[in-house]
Amino acid sequence: MQIKTFSILPVILAIAFGSLIPASTTFARVHHATKAAPSKKAAAAATKALPPLAAQTALAGSPPALPAKAWLLMDFDSGEVLAAANADEPLPPASLTKMMTTYIVEQALRSGKLKQTDLVSVSQNAWCRGSSTESCMYLPLNSQATVIDILRGIIIQSGNDASKAIAEHMAGSEEGFAKLMNAEAQRLGMTHTQFVNATGLPDPQHKASARDLAVLARAIIRDSVDYYPIYAEREFKYNGIKQGNRNALLYTDPTVDGLKTGHTEEAGYCLVTSSKRNDMRLITVILNTHSAQARADETRTLLGWGFSSFEKVSPIQPNTVVTRAKVSFGKEDTVTAGLGAPWMLTVPRGQQVQTAVEITPGLEAPVAKGAVVGKVVATSNGKPVGVAPLVAQAEVDRAGFLLRGWQHIAKLFGK
């Protein structure tokens, strides 16, 4: 089979001159950048632009309105949605679907169910026939590829063939793999999602919401530490074919390190992105906008608003004595309590945070050092913004028989 070789160079040139990066997950071909006037296709795409969709929820003032069917901004650390519009409507996710495919592969690698060097066979069903109507890793028919190459082929090249091959390898069929995807979605709390396939190719039953996709992105960043750097890789070469990552922000914003693009006629242009600046990481979701340029621009706008509108604060420092918790039937009557780990909250810039302590009622010895003895609730403008556990900073042994007897009597008389 004759296979054409593609180069990342046109993509880099396209970015350098402010042109569009071909970001459709339904096309594997890379178009050369030119200085000509906008094409008829670009002009037609612009006419399809949706009216700006205003935020339906926002934790800070002046959120942007974005021309998409749904959009969302999430704080990675807390999972708090900072701003969103149409966050829970199930929409076609196109190749954003592949985030679940790769997440399942990554967790199988973590658990030892898969090894990076395991070989995955390419069936007739998985094989891409070189069509320009879908994105491919271009795995040869009846060949084998390692799991780690398959993972890169899905993340960077958005290979439908790679997605189908690993689905068949892990579950016997793509239908069987979809069951794994839905089970994992349920475990993660993705309540407005239904997967039918491993690729995101159109199906009336195949849907996901912006909120659910942000939850999935957060899980990948949190649980796939060893493999998450792949989402920032700009190109991957396999079978002599080099393809560039379609996430334009990877080339223009050094704080962006993932995650996935998607496009079909039905889904429009979609993008899930993560960006970390200083100690704050934000996740964005853009669903069904009108062009590859638009999804990149809207993401930049959303990230810019998020990082300028919010800040990280630490209401209480670790290793600080927050309170003394009363303990019954111990050699000591109280135990010092504080935070067991650093506590950072994302709040609107300049907004004050208040804290209140709640001790677990009926605390009795023995109490181990590090045991949870209560919680601290943080509020801002009267609204809860975070909760952190209070832990014992020392151990309290159980009192002897005579002392416990005296304490029982004292307790009985309210002393």
C-alpha cells in the first residue's frame, strides 16, 4: 500500500503567520499555509458562527460570551466550575471521545493489565483505508503496534484506527469497549454522557456534556501522571508518516499542556484544554463552534478571563494549630488539631475568605496522630468555597480503668 509522508513544517509555518492549523479530527491531511485571501471554506465557516453564548453561571464578574453551543471553565484542584454555559446538555463530542479511550488505556498500564510493549493487532475493522474523511494513525492492515505507540497515535494523531485496535485488544470488540467506557464514565460521575464507540464517529446515541468532559480531563491529569505529558507532544511519526498535534494552543501558549481536539459536521469544532500558570491549573471545554481558529480563540479568551479573575489563597497554613478538640476517656482531655496537607482555594481576586471549625462530636480516646477529628469550612460572601479535614497533631492514649471511671462519673454529672 502506497502511503504518503506528511510533515509538521507546514503546521508550524501556519501558526507563525497566524493562519489556521488544520484541526479537524476527521481529516488527516495537512494543508499548506498561504498568504492568499481567506478561502471559500473559511468564509462559509464564518457564516456558520453561532451567536455569543453568555455564561449561565460564573463565580466572578464579567465572564465572556462565546459563540459555541456549550463552554465551561473548571478549576483543576477543586473541580469547581468557575463559569459555564449549557454545561449539562449532551452534545456530540467527536474525537473528544478519545480522552476516555486513552484514560482507560492509561489506567490499564498503571494497574499492570497492559504493558507498554504489548503488541496490538490491526484488524480489517480497525484498519484505515487511507480515506480523507477520517483521521488515522495509518497502521498497516494485519500489522501489530505496541501499546505505547497506539496511545501516542490516539492522543497526538487522533487515530481512529488506533482507537478501534486498542478497543478490540482490550474488550474483544468496540461494542465491548464502549461498555467499559460507560462504566468508567459512571464511576467518575459523568452523568450526561453515553459512549457508543471508541472514536467519536457520529452516532445519535453518542453524547457527552461539557461538564462531563471537564471531569474526564481532570481525571486524566490527576490519575495519568506518567502519561499526561504525551498530551503536550506536538508531533508523532509512525510508519514513516509524521503528523502534528491539532491543538493549536500547544504551539502558541507555553502554559497549555493538553488535551484534545475534535471535529465532525454534527459536532462542529471542539477543544478541551488545560493550562497551568504559577500554582493555578484551569481546564476549558469548547463544544460546537464554527472553525478551528474559533475554538482556539475562544479557549484563549476563556483562559485569559479565568487567570485574570481568580487567584489561589491558603486560608490556613499547614502545621498550624487550628483548635483543640475535646477528647473523652483519654489520658489527655484535648488534642491539638490542624490541617494534614496544604489547603489552596481558587477564589475571585481580592475576595475575603472566612473559616469555621466543626469538631466531630463524641470524640473518644484512643485517638491516633493524623486521625480526622473534624473539618474546616471556608466561605466567601456567605457561600461555601471549600472544606478541609482537621487531623489530630498528636496521639491520645486511652485512660486507665480508674481514670476512665472517674471521667464517666464526671460526665454523668456534667463536669
